[in-house]
Amino acid sequence: MHIRDVAKSLKMSVATVSRALNPQTSHLVAEKTRRRVQKFVQEVGYVPNRTARELSTGKTRTIGVVLPNVLQSVFFNDYLIKILAGVYRVLEQDNTYNCKIIITPRGKVLSELDNQVLGSGLDGLLLSPYCDHAFYSSHYLPKNVLTKWMQPLVILNLRPKSPRRFHSVYLNHFDAARKAVLHLILKGHKLIAMIKGDSLFPESVDRFDGYRAALQEHGIKPNMNLVQEGNFLLESGYEATLRLFRQDVLRPTAIFCANDEMALGAIRALKSLNIACPREVAVMGFDGIEIGEYVEPRLTTMAQPTHQIAEAATRLLLDQLAGKIKGPVATAVPANLVIRDSV
């Protein structure tokens, strides 16, 4: 069945039927007429010709979400689920756009994905910095992507050094880490160790700077003997904790870990050393992954509001597509302190 057949059956013009079936123009049609059209197409099983609509409007009504390939990491699995849940929640409420998920192959950089993204007929793009280590480390979007991609763009969870013409929604990692360490200090801890992430990642630097700032605010001189570097994975947290307690330095009473996975490794290492957590050594995480609720002791953490970041980024993208805002806009979302048993 063609739209002309629907219009003829209802004794309406093709233009009226088209407006009634298009979420962007349905408000221009009287409610009684709109309901009549929608009821009829449901009864006869008519599906609007999306290709024809795309050709007439120049829009596909589809946004893209570019996400990294899932690593062998609890965090990345949790991250992808929360990002997609936040995106789809907004799209379901808005009901005007579809979503195409683009998973980047491991080892590929964004500049090599130009044709895949640009040729996919997308009206806008949500982009995770975890897709490209080079981009994530520098805060800059590869120039050839920025030059060729002229549609609306929002970066998830990264504060760019040079926003130029794209928008971003991100977590203030410095402030969140500072608050995490302040919580440990208020609990009476002064010898606070840190297991930090790879320094190539800007969030690792920000979280380490937040750790040092909190100590200095309370007159505690940071001791680099109490700082170990991990790689964000559970095993590195385990090994870093063993190193902390094997060296001949002051024994920490608390460990702040740059992410929850390393914190879980730290808890496991303390158990292997017969050190009670939190009675002898407290452990603080960062990210708020779901598994932290189910370990023993349950993990105290600074939770990234990943759902909210994804929702805010999706709304920002839809507002751009609707012409409601220009750019660039950088929006910070605060972390949440989740108090459980490990502190």
C-alpha cells in the first residue's frame, strides 16, 4: 500500500496524511484527524516509506553512538550498558530519532573510521573518547574527522582542551577524586595510599591531582612511596596493593583507587595478606560499577553518573538537531559518593 492509497481511503490529501504520520509535523494536524489516520494505518498495516521521507527532508532521523569494543574489563561492560540505557531512555521519550550503534574494532583509531561513520547517513553523533586512545590522551578530535564530519556532535565523558564546534558532557574527575579522599580524611585517615591509573589518560592525571589536593588542604604532605600505578584492571590493583605492603615504608590505613576494578583487586590482595578491610585498611573506589555492591566488604566508591551523562548528551544532541542551541557547550556532571562497607 502506498501513502496515496491511504489518502484515497480516508478521503484526505496526501499532504495531510504525511503530516499526521510524521512526528515532526503531526502537531500541525487536528487531533481528531491525526487519530483517524493513525488508527487506519494500524488496522491496514501500512508502514510509511522511510526512504522517500529521507529524500524529501534530507534527514534520516537516525543518530549514531560510537562506542569502544568491549575489553576484558568489568568497567567497560558496565559502561556500555549504562551509556546505551541512557541514550535509549531519551530517544524513547522523544520518539523522533532512531539509533545506530557503531562499535570500534580494537586497535582502530577514529581517523580510520571516517568512511564508516560519514557514509552511514547519520544526522548526529554521540562519541565516546574510549574509542581512540590517541584522541582520549590529547583531548583533541582527529582533524580529518572534525573536517569531514559537519553534523552535530557530542563527546561523552571528556572535557576537550579545544571544543571548537562540538559539545561535551563530562565528569569533573579532579573534584570527584578530591571529595573521595576528603571522605577518607574525615574518617580519620592520614596515611592514605593511592593506586592511580595510566598517566597517559587525562582522567588519571585529574584523579591523582584531586588526591593530592585533598591531602594538602588538610596539611598532609603527599608521600610518593604511598603511590602505585595500575592500568585500571583488577589484577593491577591486586599487584599494586602487594607492592604497597611489601616495601619498607609507612603502612597506609586507607587506599584510594582510581577505579573500582583496581579497588576490587586491592580488597583481594588485603585478604591474601590477612589484613582486615576496613578495620585495618579502608579501600575507596571510583566509578560505581554494579559489582561493587556484591563483594565483601561492599565497596565504597565515587560513582560516575554514566546514565545521566548519556541522557544529558543525547538531549544536547537532539537540541542541536532541532536548532535550539549553537555551540560549543561543555556540561559537567557531579559524581555521587556511595558509602558502603569498605571505608
